[in-house]
Amino acid sequence: MVQTRFLIAAVTLLACTATASAQMLPPPARPAAPKAPSPRAASCHNGASFDRFLADVKQQAVAAGVSQRTIAEASPYLVYDQGIVNRDRGQRVFGQLFTEFAGRMAAPYRMQNGQQHIKRYAAAFARAEKEYGVPPAVIAAFWGLESDFGANMGNLPTLKSLVSLAYDCRRSEMFVGETIAALKIIDRGDLHPDEMIGSWAGELGQTQFLPVHYVNYAVDYDGDGRRDLLRSPADVIGSTANYIANGLKWRRGEPWLEEIKVPPNLPWEKTDLTVREPRSTWAQLGVTYSDGRPLPNDNLAASVLLPMGRFGPAFLAYPNFAAYTEWNNSLIYSTTAGYLASRIAGAAPMRKPSSPVAQLPFNELKELQQLLVRAGYNVGKVDGVLGQQSRTAVKAMQIKYGLPADSWPTAELLARMRGGTAQAQPQATIR
């Protein structure tokens, strides 16, 4: 969810290593509504106090159709928590190598759990695929990554998180909308305020929907009259399929990600998600499946994705891969999710690089970002993390210096950008 999903929420949940399968969970305990001191007035609200700001949010909710009864029920939980704001401001995006992250998060146990859940809830998965065109493995991969099939959904009051982030000035407008959406979930009877327990970033349920997505895409698949993404596996399956199909524009019957083998003389400047070529073109350039089989000689468009440069794993990313980058705009997360789905669907394990792939240390990657900024490129935040903007800037500079343009930062590129006067330092490696 590139515009709404927060990387830290996924990091927090993905760090969990529990392997328990999701069950029909009992309702969470209903804690007493907390009391919190009022924060200092936020400048983006013209100096309005939190209480005054909250009163305005409630008026907006009523104007959007939320009942006064729901406002009254939810009010004890609409309190400010500075700790939530501090966590949001201090969040770190994914900084691991893809092979490290995928090795942990797409581990065999999670693949096996995904396959077991597809068998256990076969009727719901079959219905979802028929109605929405989303394969079971795709749904199961997100389900496993986001919460280990319901075992780790978070433990913080959702309303408190949402309204605290709404009062903060960083993304106030967005979180006001999410707060009103959460009130709509209560208003239509899906969840009670004290049942709304999830991640600190306000995401709910076994596939971690933000409230706006919950309102727009949750479906009642078990027929009990509620859309319950905390306890109903059927609702989770149907709702996730609905969101992928209609929110992320999944293309029925098409693949999403396949591992490939690339030749040493591939035009590296073409290896970018923004470049699509027919599979027949990639075949002519020497690209094969990872086991050496030839690619189909057809016009199905795909991009070559090199998450760790030309010496690391390689994939064909099809138009459906855009659903993964929209779900979470971290390339490491989205590629891992697509890879896990392919494993659940029966693909072979990813080939290990033939030799260690060098990685710039954190401080040198941050230095490279600073040099790219000085050269006029937009890398987003200078944080020592290789995000998509940094990759794009690296590729442009590689082309400028006549280096293989695979978007992977190297000591050679850093030395060139230093002016060629400094000697490149040894790079960290991953085996």
C-alpha cells in the first residue's frame, strides 16, 4: 500500500518468529479506557489543543455518517499517546540484503504453513479465486508475512494510535481519514472499540488492513453478518482477495514473479521495473528460467528485477508485481512476498549466488547518497538504506561513468564519485 502502509508496521510484525497457525481466536481482553495528558498544541492545527482538534474530528465523522452512539462508545479510546508519535517519527525502513530478509521471512516453515492453510480453508480460497481471480498462494503469502496467519497482529489500541498520529503534523490529514474510517467500522457493527487492537501504526487484522481499506474492501465471507478480520479466516481470505483484485488491480490468470538466470552480457540498463519487454525479447538476450529452460517465445511483458545487482538473484517481474509494491513500497518486502507466494505455489527454492555479493557498509552507503544529492539526484532520505529512489540515482550515475547499470551501489562507484582520489574500502559480503 504505497500511499498508506508503513514499513515499520511490517518490520514489527515480520520480526516475530512464531509458527503457530491462526485459529478462531477469542475476543481480546477489554482493557479500561486509558487516561492520557494533553499534548502540547500542534502547530499544523493553528495552535488548537488536542481536545479541540478531537472535537473537530468527531464533527467530521458525524458529517461522514457516523452515529452519535458510535462517537460516544469510541470516545474513551480516543486519547493521545506521545509514544506512538515517537515511534512513527523514529521508524526505520528495511535495510537488510534481500537474501537475508527472504531467507528468514520466506523460510520453509512459512511456506509449509501457507500450503496447510490453503488446504484447511480450501472452500474459502477457491471461492476467492473464482470471484476475484487471486490465486490462493498470493493471499496466503501476505497472510503469513503480515501476522503469521493471525498469531501476531499487534497489541496496541487502534483508536489511540490513529488519533495520536492524526494530531501529529507529519501525516495529519491521512490519519484523520483513517480515524473516521475506524469509527465507520464500529458504526456498521464489525468491531467494538475495545476489540480494535493491532499494530502501533493503526493496522488491523490478520493481513493488517488500515481502516480505510477495512471499510472499502472487507467482506463477510462466513455469513455471520460481520466483517471480522481479527478472528474469521474466511473473512480474512475473501477481504484480502478483494483488496488485491480491486484495490491493487490484480490481473486474473497472469503470473507475478519468476526466478530467472541472466547472461553476463545483458544490457544492464534494461534491468529496471520501469522497463518492460516481451518475454521473447528477454529470451533473445539470453535470459532463461533459473533451471536453464528457455522462456516462452511470447509477448507477455515483464521486467528484469535484480534486488542485489547483477551478481545476486534475478527475477522476471510481471505487471501483477505492481500489486506487491503497492501493498508495501519496500522492494525487499515486496520481492520477498512475491517470492514466498511462488514457493507456496510450488516453485523451487531460490538459487544461491555463485559467489558472495558485496554490499557497501552503512556509513559508505550514506556517503554515496550524500554524493548523489550533491550531484543533483533525489535519493529521498539520506539514511544509509537503499530505497527505490537511491537505486534510480545509482543507476543514472553508473550510466554516466560507463559502469554496469544494475542499480547496485559498489565501492567502485563510490570511489568514482569521490573523485577517484580515495581508495575504495573492503565491502561487507553475504554468503
